[in-house]
Amino acid sequence: MIRGAHNFLLVGVLVGAGAASAMVGSAQATPSASSDVLGALLIEVRGLRTAIEQMASGTPRVQLALGRLQIQEQRVAEVVRRLDTARASLRELQMRAELEQQPWTMMMQEGLNQQPPADPNERKAMEEMMKQMKANRQVMAGEIQRLQTEEAALSQDLANEQGRWSQLNQQLDELERSLTRRPQ
């Protein structure tokens, strides 16, 4: 938008300069019309000056808004990356927890209760393994809880950052409209 308005303004200046040259040339040819031509030329030059000043005052605002929008886009991308990482970790941990909940672990516990191994060392090893599996499930449950909380917080952060991005985008739209409404 800015380049288009700048190009339009530049074309306007060039056309105005060409018209001014033509008017000056015709004014020299007809001395009686020279005051009318000079007055019209003066009005045109003042209009062009006003348009150039308006465009020049809008450029820093546009650059600032674009810079803010780019920074906000980086923030959104970073939150999306973190959210994707948290979700992947959560899925992986949930799959591992499901594996630990498979029937074979339950069957192992039942087998230990129904037919204790003849070897006391084997029974002790199985009991220790069951205790370790139970501790692992508790650790995983805590980690799943933590990752779910992190995922929810990151989802909220993403919504907030996207809201800020939308606000900045609306400001740019308003700025664009205000620049295009100005008289040329």
C-alpha cells in the first residue's frame, strides 16, 4: 500500500511538473493569461506540497506499526512452537502410560497373587518390578498433569498473542484507510 501510494504521489508530482512546464510555456506565449496560469500553478504546487507532507507524516507511523506486527508474528510463532512441543510430549507420555496399563501388567499382578513363584528370589524380583511399575505410573500421572496444565496455559497465551496480532492488524488497516482518504 505504501509503495503504491508513494508511486501514485510521484506520478502526480511528475504530471504536475509537466503540466506546470506546459502552462509556463503557454503563459509565455500569451502574456494576458500568465496571471491565471501562475495562480493555477501556485494552487497545484501547494496541493502537491500538502500531499507530500501528509504522505511523509504517515510513513513513520506505518513503519512503526509494521515493525510491531512483525514482532507480534514472531511471538505467535514462538508460542505455537512451544505448544506443539508440549502437545507432542503429552501424546508420547500418554501413550507410554497406556502401555503400562495394558492387560499384561494386570495379568502379571494376578499371576503373582494366584500362583506365587516357587523361588522366593523370583517372587521378590516380581514384587519389586510391580512396585517400580506402580511408582512409574504415579510419576507419569504427575507429568501428564503438568503437561496438560502447560498445554492449557500455552493455548491461552496463543489466544492472547493472536488477539494482539489482530489488534495490530486492525490498526494497520485503519492507518491504510486514513492514508487513502487524504486528498491528493
